[in-house]
Amino acid sequence: MPAQPAATSWLAARWQSVLTTIRAAEREAGRDPGSVSLVAVSKGVAPQSIETLLVAGHRVFAENRVQEMQAKWPTLLASYPAAELRFVGRLQSNKAADVARLAHVIESVDRESVARALARSIEIRNRSVRLLVQVNVGEEPQKGGCPPADADRFIAWCREDLGLAVSGVMGIPPRDADPVPYFGLLRALRDRRGLAELSMGMSADYEAAIHLGATHVRVGTAVFGPRSGTKGM
Ligand SMILES: *Cc1c(COP(=O)(O)O)cnc(C)c1O
């Protein structure tokens, strides 16, 4: 493989600096060191750059497009079996089994058809794929996620009726709004349902999310730099 020392050190330095910020926010919030996981969102990022972070020791990544995940990750996972791959994009029922075949965690379960399709997939039953329910905290029509008012019922239904291992909740506050009330809503839901994982906070607001209890922050731009073109959410 061609060596790219400049790009490699640039990327590793950005990654280290995000980790340092996360550890500082944990301290300020009085949380245990290491209680927050950095999920490096690698959508639009070339496999060589992902590999740079894998070599540096990073393990947890996320993608938001099924095809892109299928193109990039089988090879990376074969070389780095300890990596954890999370899917954070819009899920279609007819792609649910494909996603479950590759991802270790699916963060965007948001409606009954998708939950049923996941429950039917062998991978969910035979492998330990963890699921998070995505909540559309700002009730924005263009975003995925179940309506906040339906979230308690939906989570209980997934667990009790379908027997799915829902281990947490995920959400994305509206752009340009104060994220704090939305983070608070997600946290209260997670606490009420007694779940382990609280996935919230992105490049612009992950420190605030850590103060409000996030266990996983999903950070793309701050780690990898600006994406060329907007790949959406
Ligand atoms: C792209 C994306 C992120 C990361 O966004 P940044 O602002 O680049 O940190 C987080 N979560 C989801 C669901 C995404 O699609």
C-alpha cells in the first residue's frame, strides 16, 4: 500500500483532538473517563482514510448508505475483525436483511415495517446485532425516526412483541436549533425505558450531548474533515 505520511498524520491528529475533547467533556460533566464512545461517521470517506484510523487504533465507525457500506466494509472487516460497524442511515424494509448481515449495530430502527423485516432476518436472531430506535426529536418530515409521542410504545412493541434486542435510542436535533431540549427528550426516553445506549451529538454539538448523558457521539466532519458534496442524512 502506498504510504501517505502527511494525510495519515493529519487525520490521526484530528482524531486525537476529538478524543481529547471528549475526555475533557466527560471530566467537566463528572462522568467516568471512557464512558463516552466516539463513533467515527465515515460516510463519503475513502477506505484508505478509514484504514488510517483503524491502524491508529480506532474501532467504532458508522455509515449511512447501504450501498456504500457494502462497497467499503467487507474488506475492512476482514482485515480488522475487532472493528464495530454501525448503520445510522435511513432503512428500507427490503434492505434491512442486507444491513443486518454486515453491521454490528443498527441505530435507525424507526417503524414497524423495518422492525418486522429485521426480526425476520437470520442475522438478528443468530448474531448479536444490537438495535437502537431512532426518534425524530424535532418532528421534521425530511428526517427518519419515530415520532416522540410514539417512541415508548414502539420500543416496548419491538422488545415484547418482536423479541428484538433494543439497546438504546438515537436522534438528530433540528439544524440551527438549540439541541439541549432535544437531547433532554432522548435522555428521558432512554432512562424511562431502562436502555443502555444514548446516541446523540455530532460535530457541532457533541460536547453538549456528553453533558446531557450521551454514551455514543457520532462525529464525521470533526474527525475526517469536510465532506465533498452533501450526502444528506
Ligand atoms: C453524517 C452523520 C453524522 C455526523 O455528522 P457530522 O456533522 O459530520 O459530524 C452523525 N449522524 C448521522 C446519522 C449522520 O448521517
